Amino acid sequence: MVAIERLDEDGLKDLAHRTDELGVLSVYVNADFRHDPNLQAAGIDLKNRFRELQRRVTEEAGDRSRPVAAALERLWPEVESLASPMDSGRSRIAFAALGSGWVDRFESAMPVSPRVVLDDGPFLHPLLEQLDEGRTAGVVIVSADNAQLLEWRLGTLELVRELEQEYVEASHERSGQLGGGPPGQYHSPKREQQKDRARDRAERFLDEAATVAAGLADQRKWQRILVSGGDRWTSPMIERFPQPLRDKVFGDSRVLNGLDEGTLAATVTELVHEQHNEHERQLVERMREVGGSGAAVVGLSEVAQALNAGRVDHLVYDPEVRYVGSVAADGELYAGDEVAPGGQERKPEPRLTERLVERALTTGARVSPIEGAANGALQDAEGIAALLRW
């Protein structure tokens, strides 16, 4: 299998454009070894979903049902292998063309909702959700003595840099009571001097850690940064980030030092997931508030027009909604029963959502599928909106 992080923008565009005369089977398997060590439950769920799809296909009338059913039966060993305990990856994803026979398989350390879907092309929405939620994050775990600078992406955690605070004993420290010594000379007790020096060292160390983290954020294109340093160090560390980066930083006051590698990765993934959910909520609220102001548009018709003009910077849609529309002869997208200018011929497009995503990817827009958007702040807009470039 290919790790999802190796799927670049061109590869994603290629997947979005693929079709097949008999259809493309999309399979998502959640392989959770923690609660299902041999993946027996995952295998049973996969088989049930696949057999249900086969049942629906055989009940359909038409010339395609028989070759589709035969192609599905041939593909079953390939599909079944996605639940093998011998493979790695929390998520196993496969796209298989029933007619031409091409198969693409991916894996990820992040969980995914199980799906078995047969359509004209790949069912990409869960994959897009993973890529959006799995965006690169910097992780700064700091204490008074050391700082670990890590990078999180799609559920995996990698140590990038580790800083240790050097301790140098001062030769001038002297004991004595506060105010002792000859008249006019005042000396802090040794313990007070040590506290002052420890505080100064900690301040300088936090400054150094923030400077290094800011450099890595720019170099490695971190899109959000998690800072965790317990109750004592989390806020002081966040305050040291330069202002342009501050909006990307979020904190958690847990003490993560000393966790084993697996537990640390799982904990960071949970924190990033919570931050992502909050980010999505704020994004949807923002789009609703500024929709129609020139900064954003809401609703299928307005979004389609903005995509046609290449104005969309960030597309948000609800993957649970099946958007309906058409494609004109010149490739322009239209919502519902809208008529193209000049009576131009239009072709109904049952996969309009995929066409919207394709256009967004082709024009370099970011895409965020947000489940439940149509039931929340974007309810009146069927869960679809876009931030605009101009």
C-alpha cells in the first residue's frame, strides 16, 4: 500500500478525474488493532458491506448488472485483503475499476469510517477528510529542562529536534542571610540566588525554544502548532511565538514528557483532532457571517459560479449531501436546473460534488468536507460555501 502522505496534489487530481464504464469500487476499512487485534470484527463488517452491495447489484435490471456482479466477485480477494492483520495502517483504502481493472491502495495511521461504495468514479470524500484533518502540525513539548520539537502528520509523529538546557554552576554564589555583610552591602541567600538564576535560565531557554520552533514552522510549513508544557510552561511558551505565528498556535496544559512513543502519538492525534473540529466550527460560522460580502459565497449556485471563475480559495461542503446540477458544453458547472447563457447545451451531472471538488483542486483551492455542515450554520445553504480570493 502507498502511504496517504505520498499522495500529492497531482495524484489527487488524477483520482478525481478517473471513471470506468462498469464503475469504480471505493473501499474504506478501519483497522483498529487496539480493540480488534486480529481484525476479525473489521473483516466481518467488510464482508457484510460487500455482500450487501453485491445483493443490490444483482437485483438491478439492465445490461450492466451481470458484468458488474461478475467483476465484483473477481475483486473480492483484493477487497478481503484490506482487513488482513498482516498489513499495517489504521486506515486501508482501495479504489478499483471494475472494467479496466486498475487498483490503487492507500494506508494511513488515522481512523476512517468504514465504507463500500460503487459509483462512476472514486468516492473521495473520506480521503479528502483525512488529508484535511491530517494537515501538518508542529508539536512543542517543553519543560524547564528540555524541549522536544516534533512534527505530526496524518496520525504519525516524528521527532525533528530536541533541545537540552545546559546547567552551569555559578562560582560567585555565596551563602548568608539577606542583608548580611558590611554596611551598605546586601547579598541574597544562596537559595535565592539559585532561584533567580534558574528563572533566568528558564526564560532564556524558552526564548531559544520559541525561536527554533518558529524557524521550523517556516521551513517545514507547519499549518498549526501544539504547545504542551504543563500548567507552568504552556502559556509562557505560547507568548514567545512571534505574532504572525500566534494564530496557528494552540495549547494543552497536560504534561506529555515521559509518555512512550505510541501513547504520545495517540494523545497528540486526539488533541489535533479536537483542534480540527473547533477550526471547522469556526470556519463554517465565518462563512455564514461573511457570505455575500465579497469575502465568501454560500449556496450551490453561488459556489459553482465562483468555481467557474477560479475565485475560490477554500471550498467547504457537506459530504452527506448529494448536490445536483449539470455541466455545460464549455465545462462550466451549474446548480440544479439553472440554464446556461445563450441556451448552451447542458448535460446532467449525477456526480456534481465530484465535479465541484475537481474544479477546486484544479484551480488550487483548498477543500474541506465537513460532515454535518448542512445541519448547522450552513443549513440554509445545503452545507456548501467558499472563501474567495477576490
